[in-house]
Amino acid sequence: MLESELHDLSDDADYAASQQQGSASVMLRSDSTKVSSPHERDDAEIVFSKDNVAIHPTQFASERISGRLKLFKQGTSLFMTWVPYKGHSSEASLSEKVRSLYTIRAVPFTDIRSIRRHTPALGWQYIIVVLSSGLAYPPLYFYSGGVKEFLATIKQHVLLLRSGEDANVFLVNDSHHTLQRTLSSLELPRAVSVACGPSVDETNLNENQERTDSGANNLSASVPQFHGRPKHKAHDPRDLSIQVLEKFSLVTRFARETTSQLFGENQNNGFSGYERSTQIQPNLDQPKKSTDIAENVPAENPVIPDPKALDKLSLVWGKPRQPPLDSQEWMTFLDSEGRVTDSEALRKRIFYGGLEHNLRKEVWGLILGYYSYDSTYAEREFLKSVKKSEYETIKNQWQSISKAQAKRFTKFRERKGLIEKDVVRTDRSLAFYEGDDNPNIILMRDILLTYSFYNFDLGYCQGMSDLLSPILFVMGDESEAFWCFVALLERLGPNFNRDQNGMHSQLFALSKLVELLDCPLHNYFKQHDCLNYFFCFRWILIQFKREFEFEKIMRLWEVLWTHYPSEHLHLYVCVALLKQHRNKIMWEGMDFDNLLKFINELSGQIDLDATLRDAEALCICAGENGAACIPPGTPPSMPIDDGSFYNQLDDEVL
């Protein structure tokens, strides 16, 4: 790969046009600009101010948060702030407190790595500001225009260069390419370019992109290599997620920056306003016995891993696990017509013991939300018949596509090809799926193809077959498995969104929970450039599917689906696993690469019951402070609106 060229911004037509507008971008006269932003001193010189710049915490227009974006100088330093308006009636669906959490306090441009400009075919331009740490603010939508003027103003005060790899990425104060040359020699996919950010532009991504079709053992061979500017279709980062992260353990110290660029250019650790507003004191490592020695490691001091001190940080165990719920006990939760009389008690019981396998087919439909708890036996049977007919109607949509039509339907061919490659690699060691021409493999393919027509916006992404496999195994019926899968993806679907916001919000919440519950470990990650928590990416994306044996993953999932004692228990499971291995991580001084390799090697070695007890204890210990660490709408929370969750072109939003 040739060394990337950087072009001065002045060769850009947008920049030239903005220069002609000149003073229109510099708003020093308005009384509104005299309102100080957080940490903006009275002697600050405002060089740019733009109203009606919005953040979208969710995909629903009613929750848009509008505010004012400003650039100001203090001495020779340039700062950026964004402050939401107060009391806008059109945004009443979000409380003032929640809206204020997204405030972007004065950030100096010395802390900014790049700015990505997006110009959708439909909708308003927006930018994503990426910090030097690899974290990013939420997208800022310019509803009244002004992106050109914004970039032109920055250009007047700091070094701003256009990336030679991606014309929509502008690098701030960048003058070196050593890291890019090193990565080029590793033959990593173009999507993980470091010096110039990812080459995949979500808004201009070709809908007919190629997908990687090799296993994790041959990543570099599966992705075409590009030279100079891209001339081929880009890969969807959603499909590269698992394979790239698994392979990064082979890369040396450059892996952390590479993963930051692959997934972090629009990373929603841009909840920075949220982070700064909560001001949680990370002093809840755990309740300690009177003999414990309290630890207090300031964030600014180096973490010196002392194994004797760390051994004192044992977890407070949760309540003992119980035997699985059996058929006899199950009947005590039902009335004579089959209604669940106490859904909370049932969920609690499943949380502490899980289910005997013969009950899963009946109970999973309830805890996933396919059936309502107050439905009767007869109502559930009727729903099955109605949903079966609906499923067949959707399935017929793709089954009726002729070969001639398929030749002209690129998206269908690509999705079908990707699904067919993935299903033959999913749980084939299990008797239910092993062997050639296994009918259950065909069922899995049909369900995933039908889902891609049921939810065409989301379609199919690598990892979905992992989520479907246990459901099909338990339900045994194609239609029922499909609708349970639909119910699951109503909550986990954001994990597979192209912008990866669902994943980033969970990784951000995880970082805050570790800071709250294990401050020394958080400080260690901070000092070793691991605060993006990408080493936990696989855990969250497919709900620990590859970390446990098949029977244990079914037990874990039914526990998580109870949403007891927290809807986000899976994040506490992540914290519990990290705390269980904190001594080894810190004592051995693991950097990102070694940490990612170590995390991947935990697969098949985790004590599920002990981990669940730890997760429960941590959740109780964190209490309301823990809940405050998790931004609203973080998966698996259900969407607030009744509209389509995956609607990317909401009339009012875009």
C-alpha cells in the first residue's frame, strides 16, 4: 500500500465556496453569542457560532436535541462547545436533565484527531468529531447549514488537512504517517486505515458492497487490498467486526489505534456530555469487610499493580444459584387457563436457576415477548397459527424471486450468499446442525433470509446466525423460531446498525461501570490506552455466545432475558469477568493486544454460576449510580417510539 497523501483543504471546492462567504461564518455580533458556554471565559473570542445544530440520542425526531455550536479562542488555543437549548417545546419528550447530559464542554483542538463530514443523499449534513483518544462525540446535524463555514473557520486557526484516503475526513494538527506505513506492511483491510480514518463512509457506502466470506483464520486474504484512493466497493464494518477483533491479537502495539479507527470514527462515547454531567465518584469497588484495606488510587497517579493489595479486592457474592425451574414448579405460576399470575416472580425464579430444557420452548416465547404473560393457552395457540401464516407470506417474497429477477437484485444475491456462507459455519459441532445437507441448516438459512425481508433496513449481518442458532434448537419450529428471533432483535438489533451506535453506547456504559465499581482497574486501562473497551466487543455483540458451551449459553441467555435485577445485566457480567481476572491483567501489565488475546482465550473457561453471582452483587452494589452510568436507550432497552426502530430516513430527522 502506498503512503497516503494529505491534501491541503484549500483544494476543496467546499472550502473555496466558504471562503467567498467569508464573514458570514464569523458571528460576533449576536447577543446570543454572549451567553458563555461551559468553561468559556469572559475574555474568550468567539470566532464561529451556529444555531440549530442538533444531536439525536435516538433515531426518533421527537427526541432531537437542538443547540448552539461555537468555536472560540482563548489566547492562541481554539476550543469547541455545543450547548443544548433550554425549554424547547418540540423536544419535550426528553427531560431537561437528560438533554443537558449531552452538553459538549469546551474541548481544545489539541485534543481532536479528526473531523468527518457526512453529506447524505437525503437529509442534512452532519459531522463527527473524533478525539485523540479514539473516542468520538455524537453526530452534530447542521439543520441550517454551515458545515463549510465551520471547517473554513477551523482552517484559519489550526492546521487542518484533508485525508488522502477519505475525502470527507479532515485531520487536525496531523503531520506524520509512520503508523500508516507500519500498518500497510501488515496487510490489514483498508477499512482499518489509521492515519486517515476508516475508508468506509456510512452515508455514501455502496449498498451492493462485498462481504468478507472467510473465517477468522484467514482475514487478510479475505479482504481485497486497496492502493491509493478506493476504486472498489467498501466492506461493511458490521461484518468485519468479529473477524478483525479476533485477528488483532496478532498485531503489535498498533492494534488499539487501529480498532479505534475501524469502529470509533462515529463512536458514541460521544456521550461525553453525559459522562461529564453525571460526575459519579468511582468509590464503589465493593463493600469491604472490616479487615479489608481501603484502596484509593487517584486517576492522575500511576497504577502500580501490587498482587497482595489486589487480592484484597474479592467480590461480594450474590445469592446462591438454584436448581432449574421444572415442570411441576412451572405450573404454580399459571392459572387454570394458562396465564402467568406473577410475571415478576417468574422472572426472578428464572434468573436464579434458569429452566429445565423441556420448558424452554414454552417459556422462551414469554420472556422474549413473543407471547404476553397474560395470554391463555388458547390465545397462544391462536397466535401461533396467525403468525405462521404471516411468516409464510414474508418467506414467499424471496422464494418467488425468479433467476431473472435475482440477476437484477444485487442486494438479495449478496445477502443470500453471505447467509449461506455463515450458516454452514454456525455450531456445526452440535448434533442438531452437524452433517452434510442437514435440514436444520436449511431452516436457519430460510429464517435469516426471511428476516432480511421482514426488516429490510437492517437485513443480515455477521453474528445474527449465532443469535438464531440456540433459538431454533429450542423452538424446533421454523415460524416460532423466526418470531422469537424477531423479538430478540427488537432489543439487540442496534448492535448491528451500520453506525455501530448500539455497540458504542454499551461500550461507553461499560467503561463508566468499571470506573464506578473498580477504579484501580479503570485507571489501569486508562494508562494503557484501553478505555475504548473494544476487547469486550465480541462479548456484547453476540451476548457471550462464543464464550460458553451451548447448554450454558442457553442458561445465560434465559437469565439475561428476565431483565432481573437489571435490563443491562450483561454489562455487569462484563465487569464481573474483568474483575475476576484483574490481578492477572494488572500484574502482567497487559496492553491492548495482550488483553484482547487473553480475553479471547477465556472462551470455554468461564464459571457461569460464579460469574452470575458476581454480576448480581455488582449490580446491587452499583444501585442507582450504576443505572446513571447507562445512557437512555442503550440496548437491550426497547425503543421508546412505536415507529420503525431501524428507520434511517425519518421524514423529520433526515
